[in-house]
Amino acid sequence: MNRPHHPIDVEPQSGGFSYAPGDLVTLLRQRAIIIVSVVGVVLALAFAIALSLPSRYEATATVIIDSRERSVVDIRSVLSDLRTDTPTIESEVEIVRSRKVVGRVIHALRLDRDGEFNGRVGQGATWADEATAPKSEALVREIAEAPLTLDKLIENATPGQAIPDDVFEAVLDNLWTYRIRNTHLIGITFRSRSAQKSALIANAIAQAYLADQVEQKANAAEATSVWLERRIEELRGVVLENERRIETFRSQNDLLSSGGQQLDERELTQLTEQVAVARNAAATAKARYENVREMLERPGAHEAVADVLASNTISTLKAELARATRKVAELRIRYGARHPAIQEAVAEEMDARRQLDGEIASIVASLANERDVARAKEVALVASLEALKARAADANQEGVGLRALTREAEASREVYESFLKRYRETAEQRSYQLPDARIVERAATPTHPSSPKRKHIVIGGAVAAIILALIAAAAAELLRPRILTPRIVEGRFGTRHLASLPRLGRAVGDEEQMRRLRLILASPQAPFCEGVRSARLAVDRWRDGNGARVIVCTAPGRDGQRTVLASNLAHQYALSGVRTLLVDGDPGAAGLSRAFAPGHDDGLIDHILDDVALERLVMRERETGLAFLSIGGGERREAWAGDAFTSVRMVEAMATLRSWFDVIVVDAPGLASGAAGQALVAHADQIVVVCDWSLCESARAKRVTRELAVYGDRLAGMVVTEVANGDLGTGRRVEPVPVAGLVTARA
């Protein structure tokens, strides 16, 4: 018959927190274990982290953007020097971190095969594959002993466009580039697990940055040279074509030239000069002839003419005449006028005079001839000049087109020559380029690690430990149950409150777990056992009828206290003389089977699936008379438990067990764990929900009780666990003994 619902009367406690100043010391004393544990764990973790973190070394190289103009020869560069304004320097800072610069270093130093950067640290990875490259120590030593080796490696390395992304990102994560204050200096800092490697890579990146600048200029000069060479070929063709057009025009218009000058113009110039010379010569010849004629007409002309005409012959004849004249005069003085010698001398004088006159007449005739020739030449040249002028006037009309062609050709040639000059300058620049920066200070090998800051980690861990310990203590105090009355529990879940069980703490080892399962024997006066007895009284109070009954203990989820309650509740019934059977119905945990029947593999599932006789499966404990049925089933129990518990064989088994026992306590799995728990609940006469008090506010606990409400009065109520500290006392383990057979008849 149904009994009315009368909740157990428990006085409510205060619902708020109220601490006096002196209570803080008491609180800390009560939570000393939590505080010490948290501090110890966090400090140990801080020490472990500080000791486990690998040492990191940082090295810094410094580069300056050099604004001073450096020139070996006065040749204008293809690329202008870098400016030193803020945007330019900030851009160069980012270029140092570019894939082109960093990739060159990765390729030169083989960092893609270094375990620190390719993600294989701890897997036996070294700096590089030993078969193809030296190990890191040898490479670092080689470069340290010969710094030029690094420059050569960087110079010969190719920019790494094919570097794996993970390696590039790993190297970049350890690289810092920055502008040093407002200067032209760029700092390059690299961090590595090796002190020598950090300095090596920092210097390599600085060197690669300079090499990239040189390469950039060389590439620009190369590209410019190629373009100029192609353009020069085009301009050479244009110049040749223009000159060919000029020569064709000259030949077609008879405008031949010599020495860069038109032939007509040259002839006109020469002919003009010749006319002027001819005129001067004609005037000179005429003047000499007229002068001589005028002298011949005056007395003593022969003497004057002889002096004017500069002729050796006349001078000789004049001397002969003078000698003959002196001889005549001397003979006249000596012999008189009629002396034969005088006659002979006079004859000689007359002959000399005749010869002189004849020579003078010949020269005068020659002068007249020269005058006439010069005049004729002048006339001829003037006529030629006039004719040439007429022809030149016609040529000037054609010269307009020629001059246009000439100007075009000259312009093309000037462009061609300027391009040719620039090409030669650029070709010279390809073999010699200077970077726009220089290394001010190379990175030195650090002597002390820069990270981790182990002292700071430990100090921070200590501070965090104290804070977390206080938070944990406060949380433990806040989570301590303060309001837990039957009325509150029943109001939350809509079911009866059967009992509240204290906290048992954490079980350590099999002995401790066995003590918990039989706490009703080990420490019968413990608060937990008092709660178990209260739960039994409440369950008996709300039973329906007086026949054999099945009490199923379940929970919203996996709850270890559910198994402890089921075991102690069954022991309590057995101690009171009631024929009691404890059934392990949890296929997942099988906690009771491992504790009470560790050496027995067969159980309830084997009876259902393999028709193993129940008489062979039920065990009995000599001390209390409690019977026990393990879950069994071996490896298949979890997969087949749900089907087994809903089968007809299960119904028949429960009927048989009801005929053998008065009370059957079943430890069922949580209802949220699967179909097995729900199947066992269907066989129950009374359902006891075991819920940890910390889950009393959870939606899952409320949902489970609402789902169980369909069973009506078969839902006996709820037992709340873990609500207070209990004294476990001391107990001993009592081994269950298998039962050979049971009487099936019941009174």
C-alpha cells in the first residue's frame, strides 16, 4: 500500500557567509592541506618548467644605412643610393626579415636541416645531414676561425624561394629587426639554443642583407645593360637608315660632298678664292708692266729699269756694260780717242748695251704677256664663278630637304651615341657594386643565456601558488554545503529525500576501497553508516507490499558513492537477518565484481547469454550471510549488457532471484551512461537515486529525476552524498565465499 509522504525534519542552516576577523586564521588552519598542496604543486610545476625550458642565447649585429656618397669613378649609377628618411629605414628593417634575405641565410647555413628549425628537435635531428654537410659544431668552428668563410657562404648562396614555410617561420620567430632609436642604425637580433649559432646567424643575416643590396644593384645594371644593348641595336639601324637616305638624296640630286661639305659649296669657295688670287695677280702684273713702260719713257730708263727688274741676267749684263764703259774711259785717258784699243773697247761697250737693251725688252714683253695671261685667267675664273653661283642657287633649293635629313640623322646619331656611352658605363658597373649599408658591429658570441628567466619563473610561480592556494581555499569554503534540508532537496527534484551521506574522501588502493564497501562492518558508528541506516529506514517506509523486492541504486552519471551505498545498504539488510542479494549490474565499471569476486569470471550476463545456472553464480559471505552475484560476461559485457537486461531471460532470472531472496540490491550504472542502467531500472520495485551534492544544481540531475517520475511510487527517493566529512574508522576486509547451492523456496 502507498504511504503518505512525510519528509525527514532537519533544521535548516544559515544561508549566508559571515566571518569575523579572527575567523580568517581559523579558515586558513582548516584549509591548510589545500593551501600547502596547491603551493607545493604550483611551485614544483614552476621549478619543473624553469628547469625543463631550454636555454636561449641572443646575439645582435648592427647595420647602418650609409648616406655618404662613395664613387670610384664618375659614373652615374643605375639605382640611386638609398635615402635616409624614416620610411626608407623602416622599409629596410622589413627587408632584412624578407624571405629573400632570410632564405639566403637558411640556404647558406643549411638551417632547413637543423632540428631547431625544422621541427625535429628531440628526434635525433642535427644541424644538417651528416652525409651531405658538416655538423653544426664543425660549421660554427670553421666560420669562427675564418670570418671570410661566412661572407663566401652568403655570397655563393642563392635566395631561398623554395625554403619550406615551417622552417622560414621558425627562423623568423627567433629574429628581431628594429631601428635603433632615431638613428640610421638597424639592429639584427637572433635567438638560438646555441650561443655560437645565435651570433653566426645574426652576422649571416647582416651579411645577406648587404649581399642582397649588391645583388639588387647588379641585377638592375644587368637588366639595364640588356635593355640598352637592344635599344642601341635599334638606334644603330635608325642611324644607318638616315645616312643611307642622305646619300641617296645626294646622288639623286647631284649633291655630292667631300670632307663633310657639299662639292658645289666647296668648289664655290675654292673658285672665289682663286678669282681673288687671279685678280691680285692680274693687278700686280699690270702694275709691274705699266711701271716698267713708264720708266722706259724717262731719261736713264735703262739704269732705273735694271734696278727695278730683279733679274740675274740683267744684273750680269749691267755689270758687263759698266766694265766696258770704264775700260773705254780708261783707254781714252791713256791713248786718246783714235787708238785702236779704244775702238775695240767702244765696240765691246756697244755690244754690252745692246744685250742689256735686248734683255730689258724681253722682260718687258714677258711682263706684258703675264699681264695678259693674268687678265685672261681672271676673266675665265669670274665666268666660272658666276656659272657656279647659278648652279649653287639651284642646289640650295634641293639643300633644304638635305639639311632636314641631315638634322634628323644628326639627332639620331646623338641619341645613339648617348645610349652607347650609357651602355658602356652600365657595363662597367656590373663588375663593381657597393651596398648602401655597412656592418657597424658584428654579433659577438653571448656568454650568458637571455632566456628563460628562471628566477623570475620561480618567483612568479611562488606568487601564483599563494594566490591559487588562497583561491582554492576560498572555493573549498564556498563549495562547502550550507543549506541542505530534505525540503530543499525535494523541492529541487520533486522526489523524496531519503538520506544525506558525508564525504568519504578519495580511496587509495584496494584495501581502502574494500573498507568503504563494507564500512557498515568496519566502522558501524561512523556518520556515513548512520546515513546508510537512515536510507534503509526511509526505503522500507516507502515500500509497496511485503513481498520480495528489488532495490536498484542508480545515479545521474558515473557516481562512485552509488556503489558504496548499494554495498553497505545490502550489508545492512543482511546484518538484520534479511535474506539479501547484492547484484553488480554495472558492465562498465564492475566495481563490486572486482572487489568481491576477483577470481570469478562468470556472472549474470553469462546466465542470460550462455544459460549458466544461477546456483553456480551466486556467492555467499560467511560472516554476514550476504549473497553476491557478479556482472560476468568478460569482454562482451559492455556491448551486450543492454540487450541482456531487456531480454526474457533477464525477467526469468529476476523472478528466480525473487524466490530465493527477500531483498535484492542492484548496483546499476548511471542513467546517462547507456541503455543498461535504464533496462535495470525497469526491473526495480524501488529506485534509489544517488547524487553528489555538488551536482544538485546540474541540469542532468534534474532531468534524470524527471525521467524517473514515470515510475511513480517505485521511485523511492534520493540519497545525497559527499555533504560532510565522515570518520571512516578502521576495518578489515571480509572475503566473499562462493555458494554451492541455495534453497529456492521462500517463506
